Amino acid sequence: MFAVGDKVVHPGYGPGVIVAIECRRVLQEEKRYYVIDMLTGGGRLTTPVRQAGKVGLRLAMSDASVQRLFETLTSAPQALPGDFRKRQEVIQNRLRDGNIFAVADVVRDLAWHDKVYGLTKRDAQLMQRAEGILAAELALVKEIEVKEALAEVQSTVAEAVQSREQ
């Protein structure tokens, strides 16, 4: 169960902060909902408390996890399949997982793939999506702008690629 003030991530909508827990009457039954102020896209999201686990609502990464995230971005890459269909399937499965470290793996591995082979248009779109997911959660946790978090992610990966090249 989450509490008001918790920083959370909804796998489909991204990061936000729980601002209230409301009770509503639906079909003669009292139900409780988390009210989440979304970081990206603005607006509010309501999620039934009972369904939170089922939909994948989770706490945002901790401050300690931020360090691990950057270690993941700078670690040795895993080779992606050469066949673009298989590669994109692997990437989409990692993104769907909802695990922020799997998303960091995607960013790192696609950056390396780009350096060695280049990216297809779809690969580039998946890279942009993965970077956006990372940046949004990082911005929430570090309480910075998403643009600033995105720049930090991109520069970290670029430096890692460059330093491993030499």
C-alpha cells in the first residue's frame, strides 16, 4: 500500500506523486483510489488501490538506486540481435517489463548498437522512448527538470561509449 507523498511509477503513464487517496462509490460499493499527479504530460491519474499491484504501480527508485542506474548505463553492453525484428522484440519486452534497470540496459545497448551498426528508424524511436522513461523517473527522484535528467542520461552514455572505444 502506498501513502500520500509517495513517488510512484505507473508502467503505462510514467512517474508521479500520490497526492490523495479518495473513496468513491461505484455500483453501490465503496472503492479507494490513488490520485497521482503525473510528472510528464501533466494531469492526474486515478488508480484503484486494489488494482495497483496488478497494473504494476511501483515506488520510484530510491536515491541509492540512482547510483546503480548510472553504473548500469556505463557498464559493458550486451549484444543485441542483428536481425532488426528480433532486436526490436527484445527491446520492447525489456521496456514492457517496467524495471528501470532493464530500461537502462536498453539505452546502453542501443547506444552501442548505434556506434557499431547504426540504428534503424524504429530502433531510434525505441531509444528515444527508453531515454524518456529513464529521464522522467530520474527527474522525479532527483527533483530536477526532465530536460536536465535527459541530458544527464545522454551525456553519461555518450561518455561511456567514448571511453570504452579508446
